[in-house]
Amino acid sequence: MSLSIYDLTVPTLQRGLRTLSFYLDRAQASADERKFDVAVLLNARLAPDMLPFTGQVQRASDTAKGGVARLTGIEAPSFPDTETTVAELKERLAKTIAFIDGVARAQFEGSAERVIEFRALPTMPGAGHLVAFVLPNFFFHLATAHGILRHNGVAVGKRDYLGANNP
């Protein structure tokens, strides 16, 4: 059995986006339990020059929808990065998942060889773009979101990161 670009992309991104949605639920529950405004967590960052949690969610969403769009040659939806609440971030994630769900397996045919031109990155075939940019960038933002919550005392762990709690 061989893995297709679709197999490497769609289920992986869907699981990570669901993990971020789960993290938002955990952040809200933690803030409620500890009696503080969840905005503290949404605006938290690991370092002064890094994006806050909201930015990590937005960049993960952008990477997922943009990567799928570039691989398939279709237009990605544009989201304005104005989310400030758990509900707004969850809605963005749901819209991103819905976009990815709406892309058929057949649309990925030929994507491994499709020439991808993307800003400051060198031009490369789709398979290279997926493994050199889309997946590492997506997981960077997912892991950073995880780290922000852990650093702030939210009960998330490795099994949560791996998606065990959101099949």
C-alpha cells in the first residue's frame, strides 16, 4: 500500500485542527475552574517576540487551508485574523476543517509533482512543499499552542497533542 499526498495531508491536518479545538475547550474549562478570564490564555505567548495563542491557531489554520489549496490548485478561503474569543477561534477551525473536508481525493491527483511557488520559499514540487513547509509549519504552530497552554497550567498532555482525545 502506498500513501498518497491526500493521505498524508487531509487526515493529518484534520486531526491537528481538531486538537486545537479541543485545546480551546480545555483553555476555557481551565479559566472557568481557576476563575480568570480566558483571554489571559488566548493572549499568552511563550516569548515576547512570538505570536500569542490566538496567532498560533490562526497560523495553523492558514497553513492547513493554504497548503491544501496550493497542492490542489484551488482557491483557499480568506479569514481576516480578527478572532479574540474561544467561540470565534473554534468557528475559524470549523470553517478550516469544512474547507479541507470539501476537497475531494481526486483533486490531489498530480499534486506530488505540481510546481508550487510560494513567497520566499524556493519553487518546488508539491511533495517537497508538503514535507518541507506545510507539515513542519503546521506542527510548529500546533506544538507552540500546546506549549503556551502547558506553560500556563492548562491540563493538556502528549496524548492530547497526538489527538487521542478527539478521534
